[in-house]
Amino acid sequence: MPTEQEKVIAALKYAIDMEQEGKDFYLKACSESSNDLGKKLLESLANQEDYHRAKFEEIYENIRKTHDWPPVKFKTDGGRTLRTIFAETESSTCKPGNDSELEILERARHMEGDSYDFYIKHSREAKSAAEREFFTTIADEEHEHQLVLTDYLEYLKNPAGWFVMKERHSIDGG
């Protein structure tokens, strides 16, 4: 039966691989995107996955050396960077997505959901407060990625409708 440290090491190795696969996926999707907004968004997601991977590698190395979960400085912006990309987009640049792009984004949403589930599971099983806090924080960020991808999918399906919904235009007679 694996020790607690072996379980943590295995989870960290899995997370490192998962984040690298996410980065590779987003970079490939970025190169195939037909929208400037998509390219910016997917490139930003790739960068965030790379940041996550680097943090996991840092933790992994520390645990291998000290056998203890280190305090981790992990900054998240609550999705502001990704949402800023949308805010800077002009409605005149709207271009509906093609089926291939929509399928890629659906796959990305599922990947982010799987990542979220994995990190939440490990936050609940964590033995230290630092470990629990890190896994919870990264799970929250993966959830935010999923929400932004949902937003982008809605944008691609109906750009003009997306802007109307986000700007909350209404006729109020006033």
C-alpha cells in the first residue's frame, strides 16, 4: 500500500502532466483559431497552464527533498486577465466560430472540468493546510477557466447576441 508521500508525489506527477497537456492543447488550438480573440484567449490559457505546471514542479522538488509540503506563493487573478481580453474586443470584430473551433472549445471546457474535479478531490484529501489551500486555489482557477471558455463558446455561436447580453441593453421606455 502506498505511503501518504507516495500518493502526494503521484498526484503531483499527474498534475504536472495534465498541466503540460493543457498548455500543448491550448497552443495548438491557438494556432488553429480563426479569431484574434480566440488566439489571445487560448494563448493566455496556455500561459496559465504553464504557470500551474511550474508551481507543481516546484512543490514536487521540495517534497522529494524535504518530504514536506512547502508554503506556496500562488497568485490567481480570479479570471480578470482572461475577462479583460473580452472587454477589449470590439463588437465590429465579431466572427462566428466554425464547427471545428467549437468542438475544440468544448473539449477544452471538459479538460478544465476534469482538472477542477482532480484538484478538488485532492484538496479534500490533503493532510496539511498548505496543501489543501493550494489545491483549492488551483481548482478555483480551473473552474474560472471553464467559465471563460463557456463565455467564449457563447461569443462564437452568436457574437452580436453575446455583446447584447454582456452589455445588458434593454428598452425601458426612459
